Amino acid sequence: MGQVIIAVNDRSYTMQCADGEEAQLSTLAGVLDKEVTQIRDQVGAVGDLRLLLMAGLMLADKLAEAERRTQAMREQIEGLRQSRSEAFHHGRSLEEDLADRLDEASEKLEELAMAFNGS
């Protein structure tokens, strides 16, 4: 089990984590400390617990917004996939229609050529 000393609001904490996760834990602690510092600078000293609670709520709000945006993007991507699929099938239909018309035109030209040569 790994162990990391992190600093949040100018206080050090020893945290345990899975081996190999130390850098990630330090990064996350940095994010939390940044949020705590911003709140402390705005509202002043309100106590560690309240600062951590407010920071947690702010980060939870950011996470919820990121999840909403991610879902909206997924829906947009799905809509684009459907549009692409519909356009592909429409293009195939037009291609088949054009091929049929070219075949018909070719047959008529052959008939005209035979009629012209036969006269």
C-alpha cells in the first residue's frame, strides 16, 4: 500500500492509496487545495471543515456539469451518427437510381443505334 503526504489548506495529511496511485492522489489533492484556497480567499477563514465542505460541493457541481456536457455530447454524436447513416443510405438509393437510369438510357441508345444501322 502506497503512502502520500498531501497538503490542503496549508495542513499536511498522510494518506494511503494503492501502489502506483501516489501521483494521482497528489494531483487530486492539488485540485482540492486550489479550490479550498479560492474559497478561503473569497470568504475568509471559516474553519477547515466548512472550507472542505464548500470545496467538495463546488467540485461536485463542476463534476455534475461535466457529466451533463458529456451526456449532451454523446447525444449529439449519436444524432450525427444517425444523420450520417441516413445520408449514406440516401446516397446509396440515389446511386442505384442513377445506375438504373443509365442502364435504361444505354438500352435506348442501343435500340436507336440498331434502328439507325438497320435503315
